Amino acid sequence: SNEELPSTDIITLTRHVLAQQFQLGAIATGDLTLLLTAIQTTSKFIATNVRKARLINLVGLAGNSNVQGEEQKKLDVLSNDIMVNSLRASGKTAVLVSEELEEAVIIEDKFKGKYCVVFDPLDGSSNIDAGVNIGTIFGVYQIAPGSKGTISDVLRPGSEMVAAGYTMYGSSCNLVLSTGNGVNGYTLDTALGEFILTHPDIKIPSRGKIYSFNEGNSMYFHKPVVNYLNSIKYPTTGKLPYSARYIGSMVADVHRTLLYGGIFGYPDDKKSKSGKLRLLYEAFPMAYLTEQAGGVASTGHGRILDVVPTNIHQRCPVFLGSRDDVNDLIRFYEEYE
Ligand code: AHG
Ligand code: MN
Ligand code: MN
Ligand code: MN
């Protein structure tokens, strides 16, 4: 019969990354692959804790605040500790920056490697207790030649990242990754404990039909954003209005935007002078993935990946998604310049 048999040739994330490195003809040492293996393991470890959080008393507050003044959830702290431990032990890292740690972690010589990892261990904290999608976001830099690994190795524009990705803990667990050669998505096969290539070469549609903003902040929004949102809600010349989708977990909102197209935005406004999202471990990795998928990622005034950080926890306005949609928004900014 013509019925398709299950594949006997599955492509795991590790196999796929190795094959890509090989194809690029890079003088690959395997170090990046090993680092990504460590990151994959942390995502599996976090995923299993997320799944049983309600059962093992892992919901609710940890009792402390982080450097941004947010109350830490138990899962924020657990996920942070999982990542720091694993990334240190990998022997491939030199500097770690986490949303949950005020200072950068400089890895001691014994474990020092050549990569710096910036990460949001648990993104979408406010959604944990309701069982809504949450995630992990990461970006990877290589230390500058001759550097021993200092803070200056991570205070660099996002365009210098060598890899970025996120894992979404949703109805399935998906890891989406770019090593600078397009974007690929992998789904965790929980029986195998492996991420399997399920979304090869993700490309964002050049225009979408969905906008994703926290419109509850409308009274604080600046004119270009207000006018842009009005233009897609009350279109002229026979066009249909856009649909609204806003989960409140950046990972989930960006994941949908990559697959379906449209625009995700977290603007700066009259209350939050630089917006809410953090440049290093939220804006940069997501902007990197967006561009690698053929989309646009802007602050409203310029390319996100060109911003030069001065502080590891600084914030940045974010608009990203389909090329035509984000360019429409940028035109509203240009009107006010
Ligand atoms: P985190 O949970 O890592 O602190 O990030 C929360 C972020 C991001 O996930 C999301 O896009 C945004 O906060 C939602 O903010 P609002 O609740 O203000 O809409
Ligand atoms: Mn937080
Ligand atoms: Mn976050
Ligand atoms: Mn977080």
C-alpha cells in the first residue's frame, strides 16, 4: 500500500546542528554543538518541572525580588539555577547574564570556555499559575579574541550574536534556534527525550493579519503607536481589520508571530520610558530570530540588533514580525521625526 510508514531517519537537534556546521565548512570544534546540548538539557529539565509544577508545589512566589523589582516566582528561581549550573558545568561558557541575577556570572578558570550566554530563564512568569504557555530565551556571543571573558564581551550589539533561540513550554515543548543560517524549530519527543526537527527553515510571511500589543497601556502610548494601531483596526480602502492576539508571554507571542506573521510590539510609552522588555536576553535573541526568518525587528527608530548595550539589564522598545507590517509601523514613526 501507499500508506506512509513512520520515519526511521529522524533528525535530532544535535544531528541537525552538526550537519549545518559541517555544511558551512566551518572549522567547527564542536564547542557550539556541546554548548547547545547543555542548553537543550536545561530546557528538558525546566519543561518537566513546568509540567508538574502544580503537583510538586512549584507554583507561586519564591519570596524575593529581582534587580528589576519584580517578585520572583519559584519557577523563575529554579529555572535560573538549572541554567547557571548546567552552563557552568558545560565548560563552554565564560560569562553568563540572567534576568534573575543582578550581576553577570564570570565563570572560574576551571570551567571557562569561549561563549557567553545571556538568558531569560523563565519568560512569562505572570502566566505560570494559570498553566498558560511560558518559555526560556537565550542568546550566545563568543568572547572577543584575547579576552578572558568580561562584561564587555556581552555589552555588544545583538548583530554580533552567534546563536539565539527560545524554548516554549506549551501544548508541546518547542525549541526554535538560529545559528546565523536561518531558523529551525524542533519539538520535544518526551518519550525519546530528544528535540526533533519539525519546523525546518521557518520564514515569516511578508504580511500578517494579527497584531499583538498590551493595549491596556493605550493611555500611555505615544502618537505613532496609537495612530498605527488605529490604522489596522479601522482600515480604509476596503481592507479588513487585523485580529488581536496577546498572550503576555513574549516567547508565545513571538512564536505565533514567526509562524503566522503579523506584528508583536512592546513600545516605550509615557510611563515606561524604554519599554518593558530587556535588551540583552529578550529583545536581542527575538530580533535575531526574526531577521533570520526574513522579518523586521525595530525600536521604532532603528534596528534592534544595532543597539549597543551599556547595561546588562537595560530595556528596549520592541516591534517585530512580518516585514510589511513592521515597516508600516516605522512609517508612522517617521512622520513624527
Ligand atoms: P518575564 O516573565 O521574563 O519577566 O517577562 C515578561 C515579559 C514578556 O514575557 C511579556 O511579553 C511581557 O512581559 C508582558 O508584559 P505585560 O504584562 O506588561 O503585557
Ligand atoms: Mn521577570
Ligand atoms: Mn521575559
Ligand atoms: Mn523571566
